[in-house]
Amino acid sequence: MLNTIHLQTFLAVVETGSYSAAAERLHLSQPAVSNHIRALEAQLDQVRLFRRVGQQMLPTHAGEELVAVAREMLELATRAEEHIRSLRGQIGGRVMIGCTPAGAEALLSRILKAFHERHPAVSLAVSVALPEILLDRLARQHIHIALIEEKQSPRSWIVQLLGSEPLELIAPRTHEITHRGLITPDALRHLPLIMPLNGSVARRLIEERLRSGKPARTDINIALETDSAAAAIEAVRNGIGMAFVPRSCLAHHPDVSIVPVDGLNLQQEWFALRAREQTTSRAVQEMFAFLTGPDVRTILHHTGIQSPLENKTPGKTAKTERRRA
């Protein structure tokens, strides 16, 4: 009988490409990972599961054949565990969440804390990457849920808009531009800007709005590129330039100021995605329901992110009051 812990280690090496990265992900030592792989190979008549190519460990043909089976066996084991826990009224299992750098900082910390308090038996794992990487991991079932900034086709995924918030231009509080009041986009001409990485949703949005300004198209002087809101704020504090960051990231940074730009309404949206599968575990279902439920709407509201359902609440209340009348 194949050992599920060995299979979990095997998949971690497949997904990370190295024993050391797999060890870090699983909170094991590198020798422990090596021992797990050797034990698995011994159970399979000493067949080699990996080959080294440069700095990477890639699966052999036999290893590739084992990947789908290993995932299926671990999924069945997880479901069995969840079923037994559910008999005791407890939800357990493992949920792997992928999010963008800004999403990790703006959304996840409070959300995961609240979810863990409700479902302490659910193990959570977070992977931070760019949207295209997260979508690939979601398609390959390396993660269960993705939080990204761009809406995807509902034919491929179950998609839920969590909310939106403004992208604010910030500068050091001592910068002279913070004393001008409302400025025009053209006032940013040649000033150093800290921008999201090229190809990101936020980058496209900012460039489109800046370059469509009148009376003149704004030249963009990029001093630094980063998809991390924390890194962008730190760069602003150190005088590298000005940055567009989500408003929810600015609560604890009194040494930077928001610079209002006339006609520049930039809204950052957040979407939750999961695969359209009937075999989704109870833990994943609970996490997705939690993300799209009232508790998370309250958390997002307190951080300055407006849920699309917030505007519907007054209407529902009004209807209720009319029925009572």
C-alpha cells in the first residue's frame, strides 16, 4: 500500500522542482524528503521517479505516470478524513489558496484568521504569484482557489467578484506635490513613478488612464517596477518616486500622503476563482463560501474594499420594511 505522506512529498517535489523547495513547503528537512522519495521508489520496485536537469528535479516517464494517480489517492484520503470529521460535526482537510502579491497583503491576513477561528481543523496553504501563474496552477489542481485582479471566463471557472477599491497615488508627506491640492495627470509628466510589473492588470489600467489625459499625453517616467504594494510603499518612503497602491494598504503609513489626481478614477477589483468540479472537497467549498459570504464582506468593508453586494443590501432592507408595513 502506497504511503500518502510519501505521495504528498512526491507531488511537492514535482510542483516545486527541487527537494529543498519541497522540504520548505512541507516543513520537513531535505534528508526527510529524500528518504520519502527513496521509500516510494522502493515500494515501486526501485523505479526512478526523478531525473536531475540542471538545478531542477524533473519527473521521469514513470514519475509522470504517477502524478495523476497520486493526486487521486490523496484526494480520496482527504475526502475520507473529511467524512469522518463531519460525523463529529467538524470540517477538516487542506485548502491551497493562490493570490497575487497585492492580494496577499490586502486581503488574506484577516480573512484567513477569521476562517481558521471558524474551522480550526482545516489546514491552509498560501501561494503568492502573478495571475497567469495562478491560473495555470488552478488548472493543474496545484491550488484550489485563486484570488486575482482580473475577471476570467465563467465557462472555465466559478468566478465571484469580492469587491473593489481605489488605487491611490501616494508620495512622501514632505514632497512638494502633496501641498498642491488637486493636480492634473499632466502634472506627473517626467516625475519618477513606481509602477506594477508590465503586463499586470493594474499596470494596464494606470497607463491607459494616464496616457489618455488632456490637454497632453502624459509621459511616464518609471523609476521602479514591483507588484508588491508593501515594496512600493517602502520605495515611496525612501524617496524613489510616487506609486499607485490599493487604498487598503495605506492604513498604517502616516509618512506618505495621497495625491488627488483630477479625472483619474482607478478602481482595483478582486475576484475569487475555483474550478468547476463536482469532486471539490467540503473544506474548499466552505472556504469559497466564506470568501463570498457576509463575514468577509465585513472584513473587506473595514479595510476600504467595497463589496458588490453592499449596494444591494439597502434595496433588500427597503423591500423588507415595505412588507412589514
